[in-house]
Amino acid sequence: MKKRILRMFEDKGILVDPDALDALADSADAMKCANIILDDPLRPLVLTRSDVENYLTCQPAPKPPEPMSSRDRPIGEEAIRDDGPLEVKIVKDITGNSTCVGNLIDFAKLFNDRYTTLTKILQRRRELSGLVSIAKAKKVQRDIRFVGIVNDIRQTKNGHTLIELEDEEDKIQVLLMKGSKKASESFVKDEVLGIVGSFSKDGEIVIAKEIIRPEVPINSGMVPNGSNSILAFVSDIHVGSTEFLPDAWNRFISWLNKDPAAKQIRYILMPGDLVDGIGIYPGQEDELLIEDIYAQYAELARLVAMIPARIKIIMMPGNHDAVRLAEPQPALPTELRSMFEARTIFVGNPCYLEIEGRIILAYHGRSMDDFIGSIRNLSYGRPAEIMKEMLKRRHLAPIYGERTAIAPEQKDYLLIDRVPHIFVTGHVHACAVDEYRGIKLINASAWQSQTGFQRMHNQTPDPAKVPMINLGTGETWVEDFSS
């Protein structure tokens, strides 16, 4: 029984504490309780005994209330759909939870949380059975298995790849032989890896046999759930820029108000760079139509108010917005939120959301700059490939000290510690719809034509496109308002 239960959870990428497994096996109906846990979209990544005890009542989730008829519905109620209430839950967000001071202890806690969480994921992999610390690995003269954070990567004079890994206590050198499949992979600093290997004859370095990443599990994707709602994605609006595209925006608004195909759009998620900001890049002042940050947000509020009232708006900041630059970023401050209608939900960057039973990971995407600079063959024109690299590493911004500023929170909010149904980014001004291991990948275009800064970096935007997804079926498509 225990082996069967453990296999069920492993197939879904869930780690089970031994005490939790005992509690499940000893329950009156272990399989029923296990299935209830697996069906819960908010299930934990690591199942503990206390989690199991909370589930042991094995009661199914209560049915949602019957939808109101138009006769019963309060007049002027904007947050009610034709087939029931709008459902948006914030699952994980830094807003209101920031604890960082910025001292060395906070940085240590941040990286320890990253290492510990990803080690728990890796230690359930069959290839890493018998995992030991680096210090213990150095004392073993046989095949060893350990986990570490990448501290350095370099090429030897003979063309081999040498990676230095460290854990909480020690460091070790790992060699990837030239010409091997492992050596052809790309590695970035501060990612967490599992290693299977053996020591060289001199006992100085480990020769890698296998490199194992935390990786998201393969799943069956979005199982139909009966919803008719459509979620649209509108990113990088850049209000205040001379390159903002008002004609394209007006075409989008007209389509939302008049086209029958838009009637089922119930939510719009805006993953960052809502306005162009002030002093973000060299020479930006020459490309600003609105030079006051509050006036930029006031204009954004006017533009967003044109969206039909039936649609719930979810706003996230990006690196151009008026919040701290370091990630994770909290939601917009209160004085800016007050400019917007009550239907607007403000979240931090990144954020986990649940909308009508679908788990959505939203991230603006600043770390894409660092991924492109560190991994060959990645480009701004193919953002979905960068998103896949994040999912492989179970981290949105693993590289510390490059263009992406990272705040030293005591918990690492950039970890992908839940497997989402939908993963959305912005930042690179490209439009992409893809899928990886059952997860829908969306990069949400932009509403700004090419800036001088982008021309200088050979970045060509693909603006005025709106990716959409049917929350019931998982069908995705793109509406084009560029002309």
C-alpha cells in the first residue's frame, strides 16, 4: 500500500515525508484520502504529517453556490458572471510579507531556502537514491550522489567543463568530459544540481555520470473543468512612452466591447511594465510623452477603464513600474492603486494565482536578460525557450549579481515550488504561445513600438498581440490588433 501511494505522489512531483506516508497508510481509507490530496490544486509540494491530518476527513470540496438568475442579481453588480461569481485567489505573493533588511544573514537565509527546497525535490529522484552531503561524499571512494549550488563554471584547457558546486558546508569540483551529452548542456551560476559520479584517481574531482535538475514533472495538462471563461494577457503597456500604440489599444477596446468572440473574456492579466516609468534606461527622457510618473498611472487608469466592466483586471509590476527594482516586487503602492476601479486586483511580481481552479504562475520576466546572456541559442524573439529553462531549474531568476536585482528575503519567492497549469511572462515585447510538459506557456506581447534603446540592442518587438486561454478547455490562441 505504501509503495503504491508513494508512486502516485511521485508521479505528480509531490514529496512525501515518511511520517505523512505512515499517517496516510494508517487512515481508514488511504486511497480515497490520497486522491483528494492529488485533486486539490493548492496541494503542498512537500506533504507533511500535519498536512495529511488536515486532509484525513476526506471530505470533497463544497459545491459552489448555484448561480443567480438575472432576476435575482443585484443591480450594478459588476463582479458577477453570467454563470457564477468570478474566482481569483492569490496563492503566493511577496506583497505585505517582505522581511528583508539587506544584511548578510538575509542573503544566507535566501540561498539556504533555495538549496533546501530544491534538494527536497531532487532527493525523491530515483537516480539520487542514497544522497549525501558534499563533505560525506569526499570520504566515500565509490559512486556518489550529492546536491549543490553552482558556484563557478569554466572550460579546461582540454575542452572539458568544470563546475564548482557547494552546499551548506563544503565545495567540490565536478568534471564533465568533452564530447559527452552532459557537457553539451548549458549551466548557469546559482542553479541547484544533483550529481551522480565517482572520484578521479587522485581523489581531487568528481567525474559526472549524470546531471539531474529539479525539473517540473510531466503531467497531463489542463483537464477540462467545465468553465467557459477566457483569460487574456496584456503586458508591457508602457503608458507615457512616445512609442505607446494608442490606435492598437483602441482597436483592442473596440473589439472587447463589440465583437461576440470577446464576450467570454472574464479576466485580463497584466504581467508588468504598466507604464514607461522615469529614468529606466539611458536617454529615456527623449522618448517620454508623459514625464510625471503619477500622470502616467492616471493615464493608464483612464485606458484600463475603457475595458468592459464585466472583466476583472489583475495588475502586476515590472522593472519600469513604481516599486522597488529588486525581485520579488510588491504590488503597486496604495496611492497608485487608488486611481483604479474596484474591480482591479493588484499583485506582486512574481505571483501564484488560482483562477477558476487553474493555477497560474505570473512573472514579469526581467531575468530573461540574464538567461540570454548565459545560455547559448536563447534570444528575445523566442521567449518560450527561456521559460522552459526556468521550469527545468524550478527557478525564475537563479543567477545572482547580473541584471536582475534580487532582494534578500528570508524565503526565496522566485522558486517554482508549485507546478502551474499556466506560466505567463512579459518583458521581452514578444508574443509566444507554447507548452512544456503539460504547462501552457505564454509571453504576452507589448503595446509599444521599437524604442531607440531596443534598436541599439537589435531587439525587434512584436506588439499589439493578445494571447488568450479558455480556462475550461486549455485552448490557446492569439488576437492581433497591430493593424
